[in-house]
Amino acid sequence: MTRQRNNSVEKKMSSGGSDLPPLDMKQFIKMASETPQEEFEMDLKQILSEYPTWQKNNPNKTYDDFLEENGIRRVELKNGGGLGLKFSKDTLIDFIKGEFPRDYIRLEKRLKVMSPEDVEQQLDYLRETKRNN
């Protein structure tokens, strides 16, 4: 006698009920899609999260080497100024964590309560300090 499984994949899933409108696939896809900026930030966070492991495996290489190996290059503008990109607070904190791990440990609690603008200023300060040393 064969035993019948109760958790069969073939079971039909409920579509919500008779009083709900049918699912519009175009609307569903639109809701599930991220904006290009959101996708960029998610990809960047994923890459930056790999930095600590990469750094342990490549102790003689720099953060710029890590970025280059991952297809990211820094853009130095001729007359200064920004590219008009605005990053979320979490992404800015991830930048600090990746580029300045010791400073991140020291600043971690303060960064969480700072405004996005203050976190960005802190990142700019750390980068400027590094450039001048």
C-alpha cells in the first residue's frame, strides 16, 4: 500500500476569494519591480557586504582594488562637485563600513541616529581625511 503525501506541490493555491478582483499580472509585475536606483543600491550593498571577506583573503590589496575587481570605478570630477546621485542613509553607512571599518566600529551607534545628510558629511570628512594623509 502506497502512502499518499499530504504536502503535494500539485495542490492548487487559493487566489484570495470570490469578493476580490482577479490578479492583474501587469500591476503585480510593476509592484514587484524596483526602480533603477533601488536596484543599483541593492546591487551595491551586496557587493560592499563582500568586502570584509575579500579583505581577509587579499590583505595586500586596497579598497580601490576591491572596487575595480567588482567592476566599480571611482569617478574624479575635474572641477569637483557631485554626480547628482543621492544615496539612502543605509547605503551611505555601508560605504563607511566598507571603506573605513575601524571608523565604522567607533561611529556605529551615532550613525544610526544621524540624518542622511549628516552621514553623508561624515563619509565626505573621512574620505577627505584619507586623501590628505
